[in-house]
Amino acid sequence: MDLARNRLRKARYLALELLLSRLHPIRPLKILFSDEDGAKHLIQKGFSLTRHQVAFGKFTRDSVQEFDLLVPLTIADIDRLNGMRDLIVNNPLPIPSDACVRLCDDKTMFYEFLAANGFGDVTPRTDGAFTIPYLLKKRIDDTGRNSHFILS
């Protein structure tokens, strides 16, 4: 019953958003996403009923100037956009700074930052002792490629 209710709720939400996008007076956006094969299908499907123009490609000084909205999907693309801050100052989606990306990408540094800024009591500490089951991750990794569930 909950699954059917959730599907109905999602369908209503999508129908309302589609209607609002058609009635909204703002012009359609030209949106450039990172050229990531794994995400293309879902992104295209999500925008298929809108008037927005979606493209996938590399972020270059030329391509960045042709689009209204830039959506980097990888750290490498965020780094590339940070190299042209002068061109992305008006991007509707804020692009995080290099320092912010490095902080969030390094699990140990991120934990230490949280603890130093008053979040240590709500951030799990292990002190090297793990209780099974747990998730083992590399300190710096890409999309959890090297993450492992330890069950015994």
C-alpha cells in the first residue's frame, strides 16, 4: 500500500512540476552537465518533459560561456570550473571552492573539521575499534569504488 501511495505522490508531484514549468514565464535554460555516461540517461529522462536544453560535455572556457547553467558531476569538473572562476561567477548553482572540495573529499580532514566546529559529539568516532558489521572506505575515494562491507 505504501509503495502505491508513494508512486501516486511522485506522479502528482511530477505532473504539478511539469505544469508549473510550462506556465512559468522564465525562458528555458541551456544546461551543461559533466560528460558522465552513468548519469546521462537519468538526467535526460528527468528533463525530457521540460523545455530546458540539456547537453553533456567538457567544461572549457568556450563551452562555459554558451550555457546558462553548469552542473559538474565530478570533482575533476569542479576543479576545472574553479580554474575559470571569472566565467562562473553568475552560475545559478554555486560551485564549491577547491578548499571546500578537498575538505569534503578527505574523510579524516572532514571529521576533524566537524569536531573542531562543535559537531564532535554527533559525529561517530571509532578510535580504530570497529564493531561488525561496518563499512570500510578509503580515506579519499571516488563514488565509493573501494568501499567494502565487513560482515564477519
